[in-house]
Amino acid sequence: MISEFVSREDTMLLNFGYQGIMSCIDALVNRRDAIVYDAEAHACRVDGVRLHMGNRYAFKHNDIEDCEKQLQRATELAAKNGGGILLITEGVFGMDGEQGILKEICALKKKYEFRILIDDAHGFGYMGPTGAGADEAQGCQQDIDLYFSTFVKSMGSIGAFISGPKNVLKYLRYNVRSQIFAKSLPLMIVEGMLKRMEMVKAMPELREKLWHNVNRLQSGLKERGFDIGHTNSPVTPIYMKGDVPEATQMVMDLRENYHIFCSIVVYPVIPKGDIIYRLIPTAAHSDADIDETLTAFEATKKKLDAGAYKAVEIPDMAEVS
């Protein structure tokens, strides 16, 4: 069902997304090969790249010129070693909500010989005309060699899958260590995914409602002067200034007093003094939910700017005595 949905020949189910993509990367390359990857890759892919005993080249986030520069370096090395090149990027980047520059990268196949693996955990199920993913949305499915996603996001469950050519998938089934030496995805999870896939295919109104909520939230934030970067997906980052204690107090206030749950990103993931609040609306949210969220962020932003969340300085007891 998944193979048909994402327009690939074959699909392999994986027990977990994190270790699944790590192990797939490890299986796909050897020491003669080179890896080219986006510098803002998720930790799971960074760990997968770390397993590679050959050369790896990171290109600046969504920078096609630097991507080509790294492909040139990788091409020279691959020719010298008699290896190949695997390029890894994302369909939708989970931190900033931007889609990967898939179409532009695929166009480079006319100049360089390489294969593309995309992690579309944040794009599968809603991006594109049928929800098949970011590559469908950008019209480049046929140029993406391997398509990976998890069931954790749009499917609301656990596990993952990788889809691609039959010969590559057959190879992976015999070489992905996280599957060979661990239990497979439980049958009840598989049954649940089949039902969810039926809903994705037969209920486009869910996808329409999701995008309605996304547009309402993001336009509402922009109208209120919030910086949400360049997101073009449901992942909605809100960029603010403050330190770690302030971010912690604000997110607790949002949760405990306004009943709004969001995750925060602070130092050391991003520079000191910056805060990212990440919101991801779903099809289950109502207009009232969105409006309540906008009101809550307006109120807490005023508190943040007024210094209400600053940490209380504890006096030195030796000085007090």
C-alpha cells in the first residue's frame, strides 16, 4: 500500500525511525563512497553519517550553490576511489518548517552522478496533491531514489519505512542491522497503519482542514508581528529573544495557564539569547483552538518583553550574613 502511495517499486517497514535511517545509511555506503548532506540534518542522519568510514561533505542549509560545490568534491573522490555518491536531505525540515530544495538538487543529476535519499518524516501524509510527500509537492518523485519517512508524525504512531527500487530494497532487507538484529514492527501497529493509510487516501478533507488550520495560525502570527521565518509547511517556528530560564518559564505559563503545549529550542542547540517555540497544528484543531493559541502568545509575549519571566537572582548568603 505504501509503495503504491509514494510511487515506488518496493517498501521495507522499519521498527524505529531513528535507528532505521541510521542503519539504512550505514548499509547503503562503504568506505569507497562519499556522502553529501544538508548541514541542518536531523540528529538521526548525522549519527548515520558518523558511521560512514569514508568521506562526507556537508553543504549549507538549502544552499544549491554550496550543494553543487560539495558534489564536485565528492565526484572527484568517488572517481579516485571507484565509489559512488549518496546525497541526503529532508523533504520538510522539522526545526524551521522549510521544505528541502529537492527539485533543484534533482536537477543536478544532469551534471553529476549520485543517488538521493530523502527523509520526509514531516512531509509524508499531507504534502502534495495526494499527501504522498514533499517530493510529490515539488514534482520530482521520479528523481528521488530512496524515500524514507516515519509513522510518528502524520500517522500518530511509531515505526518507519523506506521505499525505492526492488533491487535496493532487497539488498537493504539483508543488510540493515537494526532490523536483522532487532524485532520487527509489531503486527498490531502494522494493522493500525493500514487503517490510517486508508484514511489518508479516502479522506482528503482531513488534509484540507490541516492546511486551513496552518494558514489560520501562521497568518494570525504574522499579523500580530511574530517572526515565523520562512516555513512553508505545518511546522511553525516562532523566533523570540530571551535566555533559557525565560523560555522555560514562558513555555510553562503557556502550558499551565493557557493550556497551550509547544516545544522550545534554546542554547546549546541555537545561540544564546535566541528562543524558538515550535507549534504544529493538526486537522483535529478548531478555529477556536487556533484563536486561543494566538491570544495566548500575544499575552505571554508581552510578559516576556516586560521581563516577567526573568530568573530571580538568589543573593549570596555569605554576603547577606
